[in-house]
Amino acid sequence: MPEATFHFPSDFVWGCATAAHQVEGHNSNNDWWAWEQVEDHVEDGRRSGLACDWWARAEEDLARAAELGQTGHRLSVEWSRIEPAEGRFDTAALDRYREILRAARTLGIEPLVTLHHFTLPLWLAEMGGWEHPRAVPLFDRYVAHVVEALGEFCDFWCTINEPNVVVSLGHIAGIFPPGQRGFGAAMKAGRSMMRAHAAAYRRIHALQPPARVGFAHNMRILDPANRRSPLDRWAAGLQDRFFNQTFLTAVDRGWWQLPLGFGPALRLRKTLDWVGLNYYTRDLVAFDRHRPEEMFGRRSHKEEAELLDGGYGEFYPQGMGRCLRRLAPLGLPIYITENGIPDDDDDQRPRYLLTHLYQVWETIQHNYPIMGYYHWSLVDNFEWAKGWTLRFGLIEVDPDSQARTPRRSAYLYRDICRANAITPAMIDEYAPELRAELLPG
Ligand code: FCB
């Protein structure tokens, strides 16, 4: 009997994901740029700077992606370039994005454009960002300009990237801008982002009826450190409901359900054509009464767990399947809008790719509507508060010389994209230690 080959559906999209601020360079007019200038905000003290120089050279990396067999690319557009001052729209910036999207399509790469990926224009941040009462209409107007200008080359939109991460890291943990530490303001910002999502959904469909509009939701597996401990289970459940569920319930049911009660109803129902999953890792949660600000949970990992670089979490492929199954009740097409690993020397990434994609494949076998996978990321890039310490690229980038060097994983991913499958030969070549797990018998 020939050995199993894991085939993906014929129209499955294979690509990578990037975000404007992390790759474009010199995005000096947004809140993240200002944040980076303050000592201790970025782990290695380095700034986004020229990043990967995409404002000038995006096409070169997109051509590399095409050569590597990719058929889709998720990128974001930068609000602060498009609307550098309130109400002033920069047609040259929009033209540059038109050029990039046109080039992607010419290369056979279907763009998925994110309208907000973590950064706010400085002028809006200075007004109070997402908490400002006009943030939603301002976002709506910006979206209208983008769709009018770029709609010729794109009909696949992601409104907002990871509102739960913005709220958790920017408004509760205070390690992303705006650097707040308070639950009340955080909830206000979160609601505003979801309203902005809904406004964008309606605006895009009004301007471009066949558009496909979704948002990218970060999910992290949060399991109790000790399953037998009711307190650990309670704390893990609380963190899980807040981080993984609140924003999904908001778009699914239309109300804002907090872990400990209900919030106001929002006009959010029916504002998704698809849902995006950003999955990376798992943490274990132990009850800790000294951490009310972290919902009484302390994050940890089992001693024997395989960890990712830089304390990023645990190598936990089963989490991919668990998250996909959890999204299924929404009844929507699912895209994996991000999944990847910080791994400078590429010793774990081949295994990470194969095991996580195996989970995707397995879930598809149970008829879950999973339509595509965007690996984070094509190139090493500016990793927010971690600076350049974490290297997520299939292609290594030296930010000083701008030299590119594909890692081994780039070729593994190329082989998967081209074959639209995981084959035994790939397992043997890139991660033979997985043979027993993936090809039993
Ligand atoms: C996600 C972000 C993305 C990148 C990866 C590693 O949470 O959306 O920009 O930083 O993590």
C-alpha cells in the first residue's frame, strides 16, 4: 500500500502574512513609531527603522513568494500613510498600494488586505485612539477611501487584526501603545474596535457588493496548569473566555459578553463573511490570587514542554485543531490568517509547519470549511515590543544590509504549496523524526 499523502482541497490558498508597520519602513507618523522611540519599550532597543524596506521594494519579496509557490498574500495598509492628517488623504500613498497590489496579482498572488494591523495614525492616537467617540466614523471614512482606491485590485478584506491582542497588550498589560493598564478603558477600546469592524463591513459591501470581508482573531490555548484543581480551571476558564471568546461572541451574537457578566448590545451580527484564525501556541494557567489584573491566573509551561524561542509559548500543534473546531459553530469559511514560529536557526520550524498543517489537513477531513493558510511570515520583520529578537521569517532578513537568505523551511513550504499536499518524501527530507507520528504503520 502506498504511504499516505495528505492532500488539500484544490482551491486551497497558500500564502504568507505581513503587516505594514513590520515591513514597510519609516512609518514615522503612527503611534507605534512614537512608542518605539521611548527607552525600554522595545526589548532589544531597536526600532522598526527601514524594516524590510517594503515601501520601496515590496514587489521583490512578493516575487520571491511567487517563486516559492505561494498563491495568496495577506498584507496590511497603513492608515497613517493614507490619511497623514485628519481628513487629508494622500493619493500618492494610495497609488503606491495600487502598484503593490497590481504587482501581486500579476505574479499570480491574490491579495488579502488588512485595514488595521495594530497601528493608529498619530493624530488619532493623540485624540485618544479607539476610545475617542469619533474613532468609528473616522475609521469608516478611511475604509471608504481605501476601498474606492484599491477595490480594482482587491475584493478580499480583513477589517481589523486581533482586537483582543490590542486590548490585552495595549490597554491592560500596557506593553503596546497606548500603554494603559486598566480594564474599563480597555473594554471601551475593544467595543469601539468591534463597532469599527462592523462599520467597515457595511461600508465595504456598500461599495463593493461581492467583497469577502472578515477579521483576524488571535486564539491562544489556555489550559489549567492542574486539571484537578478547580481554582486553576476557574482562572484558565476566565482568561480563555476573555481572550478567546469575547470578540467572537460579539460578532456572532451581537452582544458584548464579559467573563463576569454582560455588556451592551452592539450592532454586530452578520458582519463576517469569513473568520480568520491567528494561532501560535498554548500557555497553562494556574490560579494566583495576587494577580487580579491578570484575572487571577499565572501563565506557565510544563517542565518537559518544548518551548518556542524567546519565551513565546509552547510548541503545541494540537492547539491548531482545537481552535479550528472551536470556530466551526460560526458556520463561516475559515482562513488561517497567521501561524508561525520565532526560530532564527530554523531547527523547529520544519516540524512546526508539518505538524500544524497536518492538524489543518485532519480538520478538513472532518468537513470543516478551511479555505487557506497564511504563514507568519514571509520575511523576518520588526516584531513589535520584541524588536528584532524574534525571527518569524521563512526568509531571513538582515535589517542593516537588507540581505535575504531563505531558510530551509522556505523550501519545505514551497514543496507543500506546489504539491498542495504533505507527502512522505517531505517528511523524510525535512523532519524524519515525525515519521512515526504522521505516518504510522
Ligand atoms: C501576531 C501579530 C503579528 C505578528 C505575530 C508574531 O499577534 O498579528 O503582527 O507580530 O503575532
